[in-house]
Amino acid sequence: EPEVTQTPSHQVTQMGQEVILRCVPISNHLYFYWYRQILGQKVEFLVSFYNNEISEKSEIFDDQFSVERPDGSNFTLKIRSTKLEDSAMYFCASSERPAGNTEAFFGQGTRLTVV
Amino acid sequence: QKEVEQNSGPLSVPEGAIASLNCTYSDRGSQSFFWYRQYSGKSPELIMFIYSNGDKEDGRFTAQLNKASQYVSLLIRDSQPSDSATYLCAVNGKTSYDKVIFGPGTSLSVIP
């Protein structure tokens, strides 16, 4: 069964460092998303990406965040200068159509720990 | 006003009973409503989605939507211990069809 793959599963970084979280969406999907979940809190929308551009972003997704689809298979989230409060589980998701009218498939997540 | 609200629980039900999970949302223009299940430390997985007022059934699960009341619920019949998880209600935004907002989740515990 096709699945969304995220690497690494766990990333520890020092405050102020840049991190790149990687995702391989399901191959025939066109819509890509990043969500985050701080421990014990709700899943929060960060950004959606379609046709090589951001289609929607939340207030959380400020200038320290960026997304990229560098090739035909990868979708990345970059955090430029990490803060302690960026520690969370980051989920990548993808869907065939906009997530508002179809199932979005989630990857297993990357747990980011900023120390 | 919070966009999607759920009772945090925990909700405990005995095995074989019906579990009822509730969700309210603030954006009257929302069109799509989702129930995800999340096991501890795992990613969300879709149980079902509903667009129209009324009931939608899928196996042991029934989603109910009342747009006038801005209310959506999930019933789990014949609850099993494996149903023990956090159930996330999610709603798409009025102005964007690809932004889905999650509620805080309700923790369900099914007691054998």
C-alpha cells in the first residue's frame, strides 16, 4: 500500500540551528501539507503546497519556515533558526485532491527536539 | 472562539458498548468534516468524512452532521479495546479548500 515516508524519525538540534525535515509523498498525489503537534496538544496546520507553490499557510508558518519540492519526489520543510518552542512532532501529508474534499494520508512523523 | 472544539475526555466505555464522540465548529461556511483516529505516538489516520447533513455509516462507525447546529459526532458501535485512541475532529476552512483544522481530540478508553 502506498504511504507517505518521512525522514528522519527523530531529529535533535541545538537552538539556532537550521533543520530540514524530509518527506516523500504518495507518488500520484498533487497536494502536500505540513502539520505539527506539540506534545499533548492538537494537530496544527502549517502549510499546504500545490503546483510548486504555497496555496495556504497558517500564522505559525512565519519567515523562519520554508517548504520546497526540490525534485519530483521529495517535499521538505526547512526551519531556519530553531527555537525551543519548535520542539514538536512534524507530520507531512499528501492527497490526490484538496484536503477539504478527500482523505489526506499522513506520514509517521518526525519528532524534532530543540535543545 | 476556538475553531473546532471537542470534549477532551477521557471517555471510558465498556467493551461492546457504543462510544459517542462530539465536535462543534465555529466556521458556519465549513463544508467538509473528518474524523481521524490517533494512537499514542502515531500519526492521524482517517476513519471517515462527511459532507452532507444526516448520518453516514461505515462498518461500526457512524458520523452525524448537523450544519445548522454546527455539530458533528462519531458513534462507535460494539466498541473494542483496539478502539482505544484519541479521536480527532477536523473541519475544512470556509475560505480555503485545502486547509483542514483539527480539534484537540477526545481520548477514548474501551475497558475489556
